[in-house]
Amino acid sequence: MAFALRKHDSEFESQPIADINVTPLVDVMLVLLIVFMVAAPLMTAGIPVDLPKTQAKQLNDQQPPIVVSVDANGVYFVDKRETVGTDGLLVVLRENSENNKDRRIHVRADKSVAYGKVAEAMGVINAAGYVKVALVSEGIANGSGARAASAAQ
């Protein structure tokens, strides 16, 4: 604990100063912070293990979505490949998805296309057994033009 110094020789006040010295506290906290920053990566590394090699397929969720587009004339495209009607749409969709019904499918349509044409495409895709179908639109909330997909099942 610290004491006040005399102002003059005649005055002597022996009142303790009630302020806490925080410098040692800050020093200790910085040392602890550095210790934890160094020790944290070592704790997450775990035990070194030599993993076996397998011939398992890649997970389906890591594949990019298949994009089905409807242009202003109502023509269907699957990943920039033009199709002929809804029958051609399903044929190309099966080829691109390798008949995997769990692949994600994003449906994009020109804003001048009639709603019925978009609904028809989504209905055909859903009736074929594809369950992960989403509509893609332009985002206007932040003005960045980011794409947003909304689930439609």
C-alpha cells in the first residue's frame, strides 16, 4: 500500500492512497493471453494418425448445383446447354446429375418469362424425383447484386 508524501515539513498526512496499481494486473493478463494463444493450436491438433486410403466417392454436397435457366423466349437451358421442351430438360438433367436425385438444382428465369413457364419447369423437376430445388433471384437489399437462393420444395 502506498502513502502520500509530505507537502511541507510542517504538514504530515499519513493517509493511504486508495488507488489500485493496475500495471501488474495488465502484465499478468498479457502473459496469460500469450500462453493461451500459443497453447490453443496445440490442443486442437489432436493425436497424429496415419489415415488409411479408401476408394470412397466424393460426398454429394460438395458438388456445385445444377443450374436450370429459362430465357426470355421460354427456352430451357441446363448449365448453358439448350434443351428441347420439358422432356429434353429431364434428359439433360439426368445426364448432368448422373441420376442422383439429391443434387441441388437452382432454377433461374428471366423476369419477363411468364410465371407458368417457371412453375412448369419446377413441377417437372420435382415430379422427376429431385427434392433440392431452389429459385435464384438478384438481391437488392444491399445493392451489391448478390444472388439469393430460396428453397422451394
